[in-house]
Amino acid sequence: MRSGFRGASKEAGKDRSWPQRVLLYAVSVVRVVVSRFPSKVRSLVLAVAALVGWMMIPVVFGEGFRQAREVLVVLTVAEVVLTLHFMYQALLVGFGRPSGIGLPSVVGAVVMVALNLAMIPAWGMQGAAWACLLGFGALAAISAGWTNRELRRIG
């Protein structure tokens, strides 16, 4: 899910102007760095990144990409929701139950694929963004339920 710096730099260099390369690389860097922050700090950094992105997308990519601003906001909220899943994963590992991570991830992946198949053909990139948000929401809910189940088992 995380591309890292190498993948970002390869993608950023493909047939793009220098402002586009800088913005794409910055987004990748923010995503990798933010993944290491606590959830409150992560949410704040993502909100600032969404605000900057909201303003910069039409400037860097042109007016034809103005619609992508709404997608950026939905995906930023999706990243915040995904943080809940990561917290439940850490909780399971901390309590010595890492085997409880697999099932919610698999179910979440199936939900995500189904939502993408249903929503992308109908709504395009808006559908993909909303499928991501709903899929991450389902993943967080499934992880919450599964984590509660696993922690009740250890008493």
C-alpha cells in the first residue's frame, strides 16, 4: 500500500513538468512520513496536506484537474479512517495476538474490491475515492469487532 520513496521518484519523473514532479514526490513523502506519526498528528498533517493540495492541484496540473480536488478530500478522510485499522492491528500485536490481523485484512480487501467493481464504472474517479473511504470504513469496523473478540479471549 505504501509506495516508498523509490516508487514515488520513478512515477514522478515520467513525462511530467517539474512542478508536477515536485508535487507528486511531495505527496509520496508526506504519505510515507505520516504513516509513522500518532493518529492525531497524522490527521492534522493530512488535513494540512489536503488543504495545500486543494489549492495547488489546479495551479500545478491545470484547470482540467479541478475535479480532482474533491477526490483528494475524500481520500484524505479515507486515510484518517484507515488509521483506526492500523491502531487495532498494533493493539493485537501488543497483546501477543498477531494472528488476529489476517482475517479482517482479507475481508476488508474483498469488500474493497467489490466496492471498486461496483462504483468505478458508474462514477469514475469519484467512485474510486468513495469506494476507498467506504472500504477503509468497513476494514476499520471489521478490525474493531475482531480485535474486541481476540482481546476477550485472553481475558
